[in-house]
Amino acid sequence: MNIRAQANTRSSLYNGNKLKLGLFAANCSSGRAATKVPERWRATWDDNLELAQMADAAGLDFLLPIARWKGYRGETNFHGSVLEPTLWAAGLLAHTKQITIFSTIHAPLFHPVVAAKQFATADLIGRGRMAMNVVCGWNQDEFDMFGIENREHSQRYAYGKEWLQVIRRLWESEGEFDFDGKFIKLKGLISNPKPYLGSRPLIMNAGASPAGQDFALEQSDILFNLLVTPEQGAKAVAAARARANELNRQDIKIFTAGYYVCRPTRKEALDYHRYYVEENGDLDAYDHLLDLQFPNPEARNLHGADALRMRHIGGNGSYPMIGSPDDIAEELKMISDIGYDGMAASFVNYAEEFPYFRDEVLPRLERLGLRTKL
């Protein structure tokens, strides 16, 4: 079975929309905004169910969660309450019709036999709409909860490659097999039922280093990378596509992350951004997050973390799209024009803000040729 070819038949992420749009991190309390405002996202199950059904009905392409096991402290304990992504996805797949739903999964924390069975089951629930966002390592503070040490950087991806090889074979193989890798050694492997109609869940990875990006380009269907400025983003996309060509992966898709503050006027949007970020940002939570990501001032300076402080509080470091519906539509057109295939984005309060985005921005994107009409 040509798994890669069959992946291209997957429903909603291979539709006619030039720029795929999804919602990011709705399974996490406060979403992507480290803010103390009272209207911040609670991320209850009912919140998520309402949002998923609205996004599905509006024709959005995907939902992408974050896998988080411990909050970032501060007054709000940013990300202190998080719905487990695979169960979250399975539940939402049972209550939606068209939208693709990812789970984000830390490969070192889940045995591949368990993960293969979970994803196949969820894919059957969603009739081919399940997708996998693979993370090969993360902050040690969370891994300590599992008694697991992060591997050396390049070894994380070597392990992730074996982990995915086991899962793919479990999805494909009808008979039992053994796996004898450097990291994973297993005997008598088999898993049934298989994913929906003999295909498989789409796979995403956000590897950023040379080793990480090669892993993403070789092993996944979607490379997820960071957009800082249009100039940087255009160069990043061009470099990724050049490397993909070297690896014979011309079919790879490239997605990025952003956050929306969409109001009738640009001034209203900027005022609200100032209110929730500058006046009510949870600075203690943000600083704790940076301490985990960048253990010393040199690393923080190297990555420009302090210079991007407001962006990190506003949307966890993702690309800000702040303004009127016309402004947001033009930003999304620019993102498409520089080569991105998809945008995963957040709101301060998804359910309250998404209807305005749906009613005002999506029709503009249709007129710009980025989206097809429902």
C-alpha cells in the first residue's frame, strides 16, 4: 500500500482551499494568550464542542491542539488546565462532519503500539479525519512527571523516526512482525483495526533545526514552522521547499501559526490588543515559560525572546494579525503569497470572536481566491 499517496486522498485537508485555516490550542486554558482578562478562554469540554461545531459548519479545515502536562504558573497558571489531545480529538470527531482534527502527541511519552491503536480508533470515529502532530521532545519540567529524560537533540529525531516506523507498520501489516531498531526493540507486533479505508492519519511535525526539519520533511505530510516577519517567512518557506526537493518530497505542505485580533476598525483591534497584552498580560507565567525554553540570558537574547515579549504574551510567539476584517484578509493573503499552505491561529476567546471572523473575514478570503464557497 502506498501510504504517502493514499494520504493525498484525505478529505478536508486536500480540498479546494488554497490557504487551509485552522484553530490552534483551543484545548488549553487561555488558548495562546498569556493574559489575565476575565474573558480569556476556559477550554472546558463544552467550550470546545461548541467551537468545533461552529468551525466545522463554517468550513474551516482543521483543529490543532497542544499537548501540555503542567501549567506555566503566574496568576492565571497559563495552560494549567488542558484536555488530553487524543481523547479530545476523538470526542470532537464524533460530533463533527467535515473538519480534520489533529492530536498532538509526545513520541517519548507514548508507546507506539498504544499510539497506533489510539489513532486508528479515532480515525474510524472520524471516518478519515484524524491527524497526528508528532513532538519528539519538549521541556524537561514536564518530562520529569513521567520519569523520562530528553534525549540529545539529534537523537530525539532518530527515536521519532523509529517510533513512526513502528506505527506505520502497525497500520499497514496484516500479520505479526518484529521491530529491531536502535531505540525500539519489540516482538510479535500486530494492531487491528486499521485506520479508515486503508489510508492513515496525516502527520505533521514542527522540527526547526536542520535535523528537525529533515525529520519533518522525510517523515510527515506537513511541516509546521514559525513565521516571524514576512521576509523571514518567505526565506524559510523557500529553504524548506528547496530541501524538500532534494529529498523528493515535492508534496510536502507548510503551515504556520498566528493569532487574530479582529475588530470593525484597526484602532479597536489595536486597543484591545493593548488591553489584554500590555495592561493585563500574565508576565510571571510568560517569564516562567521563557525560563523553561531558554535556560540562560544568552539563549534568550539569541532567539530574540525579550524583543518579542508582547507577541509571546499575545499569542505564545506566533504571528500577530491585528486589525479590521480587511486587514486580516490582506495579512492572510500575504501569508499565502509567500508560500504557506496553512495557518493555525488563536483568539483570546475563540467562541466569542470566531463568529465575527467567520462572517467578515471568510467571505473576503473567498473573494481573494484563497477559499472556496461552502
